[in-house]
Amino acid sequence: MDLETAAATRFSADYGEASRRFRHAAEIAGGRLRAYRNPNPGPRGEALACDCAWFGPEDAGKVLVIMSGTHGVEGFCGSGVQLDWLEEGNAAMLPPGHAALLIHAINPYGFAWIRRVTEENVDLNRNFVDFAATLPTNPAYDELADALVPPALSGPEFDKAEATIAAFRAKHGEAAFHAARAAGQYTHPSGIFYGGAGPTWARRTEEVIIADYRLAARRHVAMIDLHTGLGPFGYGELIVMPALDSAHGRRLQDWYECVTQMGDPNSVASTRAGLGPQRWEELLGERTTIATLEYGTRSRWTMFSVLRADHWLHAHTNVDWGAAETRRIKADLRDGYFPDSAAWREMVLFRARQVLRQAGHGLAST
Ligand SMILES: [Zn+2]
């Protein structure tokens, strides 16, 4: 299907539609499905699950893994990419000895509730730390915590929060402010970019999936984790963790040509701890080639504003799903991570098809 038509048809309106379409398309493509049920209901009382679909021989040496929904709401995009891969017939074109594992909505709660976080209010990509060890500190976040998630979104309390942030930016600069708010923090459970007090359901499920599918025992696993919300509108940046001059880093450049290392000034992503890809590397070592495909959406300030409003909603109200204020905050957040734009969606699918093809070729050559 051409990109324009695919962009108009392969993205879903909500978590329920996305998961139904994923399971249906996976079955038609001959996938073997397995559901990991989340213990919490969605906003309309619906059941939630992370659905996995396996294509190809059970004992395949090489596996392509495509994961969506690490950051909940970003699953609107990731789910569409997965449906595009399925409906383009890619499962039937896997070479001998190759399999594909599609992990749909690893954080189904965040997807259903239109949140970036898990049911524990945790950023899943700050949760993969060793909770027995000393946790990372973020003193600048502590200083700003009450301003980042203020008690109100307008009026004197909001004005005070804005003044605190303005003073911080004037003293420390723009980059320091964004690093402070987004690097991750383990001290404010209702705050933004909270890493948690222990492994979340989504983290435990991700680790169980790695074990259930014996991914650490395969010859090689190509992993793409789909994200949105950082970078220029519609641009899909491949962000990687390993040093570019390491064996893994060289493999990533061979496969994809253009990757950026997290923390490099050329990357949209600054350094942070507790990311899922780090855990995959710990468990799979040189048997994996792993990259985050991060699509840019709205401006940094828009993203901060919509995220902040959503955290205010969940920290300071009982989240009445039908209320006009909730609808507005959720619509803004959804548009922040999944812009209502035909052009954006077409760019997403163009880049996804390219990257997933490169991953398949890389896997074949390994
Ligand atoms: Zn993300």
C-alpha cells in the first residue's frame, strides 16, 4: 500500500482499537499470540494487556523485535508502525531461520489512559535501574519539583510556579532546565520523569518476555523500540546507547548508516539512567543490535506544557474521564505524542519501513 493511504488507515483512535487490530492482523499473518494481562482496568473499565505475536520458526536463530508503547501514549504511533509492518506482508517474507517478535503496548495502562507513564506514575525508561543500589540523584529536580507539577494550572499558584522556573532558567540556562526536568528522578512519586521505587509491572513483563521467548539464547536479536516526542516534526532519529567505536556501535552504523549516540550534542536525547535498552544489552550482550527510533513531534515547550498538565490532572484530581477538562488535557497530550497530521504520519511510516528493512538486512548479514 502506498504511504499516503497507509498513513490514513493504519493508525488507531485508541488503545482498544489498536490492540484489536494488532491481534487480528497478527492472526491473519500466521502469528502465534500471547497476552500479558495488566491487573488494572482502562478508563472505561476495559481489560488491558501487552500482546505479543511471534512469526517464523520457534527455534529461529535470528529474531527481529519491534516494540511499541514503552511510553504509553507513544503507542499510538508505534502500534501504527507495527500494523503497517504486518499488513505489508513482512511476516511472510522472513528469510529461513529468521523470526519476528512484535511486542504491542508494553505499557498498556499508559496507552489506554493516554499517559506517558505506567500505572505507578513511572517513566518506564527510567525504571530499569538496580533498586538495591544507590539510586541516581537529581538535586535540580528536587529544587523545581513543586513548580514542574504545580497545585493549579492557572491563578496565583501557577504564576508562582512559572516564576520559579523562569528564575531557574535565568540562573542556570535553558539546557540545565531541560536536563533537570527530564533526566529522571526517584524522589517525587507524582512528579514527571519519575523512575519509581521498584520494578513496575511493565518492566517485569518486559523481562518475562525476554525470558519466555529465550531471546538471550538466540544467535542474534535486532531490536527496535518505537518512541515519539523528541526532535524535529516527523523526523525519525535512531538513538543508540553503545559507544560508536564499540563492536555494537560499529554494527549499528553498518546496519543503519545514520545513528546518534545518546548524550552526544548531535542527538535529541541527553544521557539518563534506567533505560530499557540498557537492560536488553545486559541480558543479551553482543547478541543484540538495539536502537530506539524516536520521532519528533511538537516543540520542547509544548511537550513540557502538555506533560505537566497531565501530571497535574493525575496528582491533584480524581481524573473524571468524561469531564471537559480531562478531555482537553488528554487531547493535548495525545496530539503532543501523536500529531493529528497526515504529513507526520506519512513521514513516520516512510522512516519505519526504511529502518525495519535495514534491520532485516543487518540481521541476515550477522
Ligand atoms: Zn518515549
